[in-house]
Amino acid sequence: MTKERYVELDLAKGVGILFVIMGHIQYISDNFRNFIVAFHIPLFFIIAGMLICIHEEDKKSLAKTVMKKGRSILQPYFIFSLIFIIAQYEAYRIGSSITLELVKQNIYLTLIFYGMSVIWFLGALFAGEMAFLVVIKSFKKKWTPPVLVLWMVISCIANRALQYYKGVYGNFSCMNYLAYFLQMIIRIGIITFFVGLGFYFWIFRQKVKISTPAAGLFGVAALLVTVFISRLNGGVDLHYMVFHNELLYFCGTITGTIGVLGICYGLKDFIKFPLLRILEFYGKNSLIVMLTHVDTYLMYASTIVVMHFNKDILDYQGNIRFCTELFLLVAAAEGVIIFVINRYFPWMVGKRRRRK
């Protein structure tokens, strides 16, 4: 097993997590948001598949892998979910707009691994990785890709059917709970496909040699294609399973991911540059940023602060200066949060405290 750390993957995760922050800024333009959401979350699932291949987890004991992933993924999933639910319950007790039914619903969503807010990503990541490992261990290598594609197609068909029935029976509480469970099951098929895509993409990458300049240019071209696709398909959301045109959705996720990875591979030889070091830093700590930039109300508080210092702006929607300042403030605050958690509370994100 190689212990080499692939710089381009850290850079790609850095790009992805900064896009996640941008995507949660309420006032960015619709076209830019549509471009971001076309691939930013699938990017992480595809990289997860690459790491499975790199670490040869498909050849290891499934039980040992479950234990490892339980600490690194499920531990922060349940810790942050518990904190979020306790905060909601306290808000309910003091008479805010939070209802007891919402608190109960979020407990249910946590337990079935559907997840809530941005924390859903961790439950989906664990389920997708485990499902992929079960598939690759259960079928011969030549049958695994067709099984993943078939599962993905069935999931897309099932999702369309579920959206129809949600429109018919959505007003009934019991049907909502059932719909959440079914949507979680269906979503696993989509995520498992992305994980598998990353796994086989890494195998292909090892066989094909490409220069860093060529990879960078190819990445730029792929992102331009993603821009075009995002204009055609509009806003999508893997969390809520909104795909519009499924073919365009998967094309956008693939071209967007290849674009980011290609550009990052092209830049890996310049990793000593300060901006790339910063990007690598956020990539290595992308899990912390994912879990804290929204649910800690950091985004909300930063928005209020930036509004206070930009009273001359009459319309914040699509204002480049306002959105840039807000993004930089959130990113800077995340740097502090990353330091605090890594230094004092590493167990919150499934890390062991380093010995002095």
C-alpha cells in the first residue's frame, strides 16, 4: 500500500470545499451557482473512490474498513448531528420558530443516514463507500462496472417515481417519513456510482501518462463544457435528488470533476506557491469546513458583518464586491476554526490527538 499523498487530490478538495462555501452564499448569481452545484459535491464522492483505489481498500477486510470509516466518517457525523439537534431543541424550548416536530424529524433523518443540513454529506459518504466495497467484493471485476451503471439507472428511474408520489401524497406526515427513507436508499445508488467512477478513473489515470500542461488545458476545456451544461440543465441538488435531465446531470458532474482534477494536476508542480499552499490547506481540512461553515451560523454572522460595511450597496444580489468580501471573511474564519478543532478537539472530526 502506498503512503504517498497526492497533491492534486488535496488541491481538488480545496477547490471543491471553497465552491461549497460560495454555493451557500445567498447572493451569488444564479448562473454561477448552477455551475458550482453541477459538480461540487459529486467531486468529493469521486475523489473518495480514487482514495479507495489508492489505499487498496477493496482488497482489505470489510470489517476493518468499516471500523476505520466509522471513526473517520460516522464519528463526526453523529457528533455534529447531536450538537445540531440539541441546539434545535433548546431553540424550541425558548419559543423560537423551531417546532418539536422538526426536532423529531431531524432525529429520524440522522438515524436513517438521510442526514440534515450539510451533515447529510457524511452519512451519504459512508453509505456510498460501503455499498461500493460490497459490490466490488461480491462480483467479478468485469461485472462490477455494469452493476454500478445498472444500479444508477434504476435509482434515477426510482427517483422520478418517488418525486411523482411525493407530489401526490406529500401532505401526509407518515408519507413524508417514508419518502425520506426511500430517497435515502435511492441516493445510495447514485453515490455508489460516483465512488465507483472515481475508483476506475484512478486505475485509468495510472495507465495513461499525460503532461501537467496538457492536463491543465484539458481541465479548462472540461470546465467550459460544464458551464454550458449548467446553463442547459439549471440548478441541481444531490441532497434532495433534483437532477432535471439526468443525462445532462451526470455529464456535468463528470466534466466538472475532470476539469478541477485536470487543472489541479497541472498546478501540482507549483505547490510551493502561497495560494496553492492555502488551497491545499483547505483541501486537507475540507471535512471541518463542510461541517462548520453553515451550521455554526458562521455564514449568517459573516453576512451581517459584510452588510454593515457595505451600506452603499443597494442590491446585494449578484454584487461581485459584496459576495467576494463575504467569501473571504467566511474562508478566513474557517482557518481559525480549523486550527481550534485540530488543536483542541480533533476527536470531533474523527482524528486522534497528536502526541506532544
